[in-house]
Amino acid sequence: MANERLARTNQVQTTNNHKTMKNKILITGILLLLTLFAYGGDEKVKPYPLNTCLVCGMKFGNMGKPYVFVYKGQEIKVCNESEKKDFDKDPEKYMKKFADAEAKLKK
Ligand SMILES: [Zn+2]
């Protein structure tokens, strides 16, 4: 009798483990979906409308590929990584500059 009870307890535990496994798979699946969704957000990135560097104002063209990154859904181009670091020091200042430059383009 005692053995039978033990066997049943084991069975219940096994069932619980299965449930936990399923939950883990479900959570992993949801996380994966969220990650995919976050990456899908890249499509909403607004392209950089200027042909000049946002940090130093130099025209792009002759000096190789600009350094491209995305700030709050806006694509930004600067000359190189060190200028990206300048941007990072005061992003609000450069985004203000960007907004002004973009507004001028539309005029
Ligand atoms: Zn520059």
C-alpha cells in the first residue's frame, strides 16, 4: 500500500514537471515573439534626410561611408564612430540641431 501511494505521488510530480516544461516553452515562445516584434520595429525607422554629418556638418560623399545609427526611431549619420560618441554625450542638443535642419529642408 505504501509503495502504491509513493508511486502515485511520483506520478503527480511528473505531471507537474511536464506542466512546468510546457510553461517554460510557452514563455520562451512569447519572448521570441517579442524579440521578433522589437526587430520588426526597425521598419519604422525614419531615413536620414540630410547629406551632411549631424555632428560636424560636413558633406558626405568623398570620405567613405558615414557611420549610421538609429536614435529613437530616427536614422542618424555622422562621419565616424568618435562623432557618434560626441552625439551620445548630448543627444538632445544634436536632435534639436537635426530638427532644425530637417525643418529647413522642407522650406
Ligand atoms: Zn562629422
